[in-house]
Amino acid sequence: MIKLLFLMLPFLLAAESLQSILEYAYQNNNNIKSSKYIKESKLQEVESQKSGYLPAVDIGASYTNTSNRTVFQIKDVYAGYARAEFDIYDGGARSALVQKAKDEFSSSLHDEESLKQELSLEIVGDFYAILSLKASLKAKEDAKRSLQEQLERVRQFRGAGLATEDDVERLRASYERALYEIESLKYKLLERKSSLELKVGREIESFDNSYFKEADIGDIETQDAVKSLIYKERALKKSADAIESIYYPNIKAEDVYTVYEYGDIAEDHFAKIDKQNVFMLTLNMRIFDYGATREARESMLLSAKALNEKIKYMSKEQKLRYKLSIDRIKSVKVKIKSAKSALVAASSAFETINEKYNAGLVDYVIYLDALSAKTDATSLYESSLNELQTAYAMYYFYSGRDLEEFIE
């Protein structure tokens, strides 16, 4: 016994819970990694826009060569300069762009969380679908073994003249059908497992049973997908404000300090300047552009209105899906109760009919019907149990909560 447990230990350790699968997916799913990079880029954009409040300093150099000069011109002039610029007032463009960047960053945060929760729901669906398929596969394999035993038994009876060829062929047809259904289930299982592994980011050898807590949520919270759109709408409005700022006075201060060197000229050349500092204060305000700025701003505001309508729709959809998820849980619980009763009845009936069949009191038609009923009832019951877990996941998802918080 100890040796057997020792041999089975690697398989037991390999079984993974839904919680561990989700945690790994959060760290390794390529789409989530992509959303993290987008979030980081939006954070850098916030810092970039904040830097716009600080003066900009440039340095540079130039060389000028002039031919056919007048007496006031110098042939070779070398210059090096430093220029500092500072926007004293820009009509509110900078503050609008900073807030726009912050809103886009907030949106990216909720995009990441929304993606995680949507991925969680998809993984939950795959996880319990796999468990249901495994249960159905086990039921079919059990039925196949029973059919194989009865087929061998009837073949022996036929050899002794106690069964007909028709009896054998009928059982063989049912046995072959069971093999066909088993192969179909194996492929469905492989397909669903591959889908799950793609989302998680690695292979999964075996699955441990996992369950959701039965908790009363009460009020729902706005989903991250909706929150993301809210911040996107705000960002568009701030973009519109930044565009409109061109109609307000824009005041800029600029200071340029230049050092000159010259080619071959006389020391007392009256046009020679060694150093020069130029300070300039400018004011600019657009008064007419054929409506280009106004139309660009209106385009932004229309995009914001479009997002607002989508926000309203998604909010309504969340509430509707939340209510449906409550009804689904109630419905599945009723189905589980019925499926359990059906399984008990089908199992009891099969035991009785199997004994009668072995004793030759009933024919193979009744036996096959009883075996099929038991197999179907087993699959139905296991599937309904897994369906309840998926229903709980949808309930928590549409309530705006994190699924992993409710996994036991």
C-alpha cells in the first residue's frame, strides 16, 4: 500500500486547483502581459506631460560662410548658443493634457483588471467543462467495460447454443458505439484542454476539484470594463479642452545666449559681436482658422458621447446579466436535485436488471437501455455539479467582484 502511494505521489502533486491555474495565468498570459506594458507606457506619458511645466533648454552651434559680401558682412562666422523656453500661459492646454494622460493611465489600469476577470471567467468555463468531459468519459468507459464483459459472456453462450448471433451483434454494435463516443469525448477533452493551456501559458497534466463559496453579494459594483470606458470618455473631453486652448492667449518667454567666433577679419571690424543675449516675450492667440479647431474639438466631443452611450449599454447589460446569473444558480440547483434522483434511480434499476440479465430473466434490449440510462444519468449529474460552479463564477463576475476571492 505504501509503495502504491509512493508511486502515485507525482500524479497527486501534479493535480492543480483552479486557484493555482488562475494565479499562473495572471503572471504569464500574453494578453495580460501586453496590458501591463500598455499601462506602463501610459504612466510614462503622464510623467512626460508633467515635464511640460518645466522650462525647455536647447544648445546648438552653427557655421555661416558668405560670399560676395558687403563691407558690413563677415565671411566666416561660428556661433554656439543656449536657448531656454518657458510657457507662461497656454490657455490651459498643459493642465488638460496632463489630466488626459492621467485618465488614460487610469483607463489602462481598469483595462488590465477587466482583462484579468474576463480571462478568469473563460478559464473557469474551460476548467469545469474539462471536469464534466472527464466525468462523461469515465461513465462511458465504465459502460464500455460492462459491455465488453457481457459481449464475452454472450459469445460463450452462443458457442454453447444458449444465445443467438443476433444477441452477439446487438451487444457488439453497442460496444463499438461506446468506443466511438469515447474517442469523440477524448478529442473534445483535448480541444478544451488545449484552449485552457493557451490561456494559462503552460501545459496542465491533471485537475484538482475546486469550488466557489456561496456568498450573498447584495449590491453590484461597476465592472472594470465600464470604469475603463468612463476614464476614456474623460480623456477625450480633456483632449477637446486642449484643442480649444488655442483660442486663448498663449504667452511664452524665450532667452537665447550666443557666443560668436569669426574667420580671418580685422580686430577693429565694427560689425563684430562676440557675445549676445536676446530675451523675447511673445503672445499668440488664434482668432480665425475657418473653423478647423472648432470642428476638431467637436469631433472629440462626439467620440466622448459615443463612449457615453456604450457605457450606458454596458451598465444595463451588467445588471441584466447579474439578475440572470442569480436565476441560473437557482435553476441549476433544481437540475442537480433532479439529476441526483435520476442517477439513484438509474443505478438501482441497472443493478437489478443486470442481475436479471445475468440470470437470463430479461433480454439484452432491456439491459442496454438500463446501462445507457445509468451512463447518461451519471454524466448529467456530474455536469450539473460543474455547471453550478460556472454559474457561481458568472454571478461573481457580473457583480463586479474578483473571482479568485471566492474560490475555496
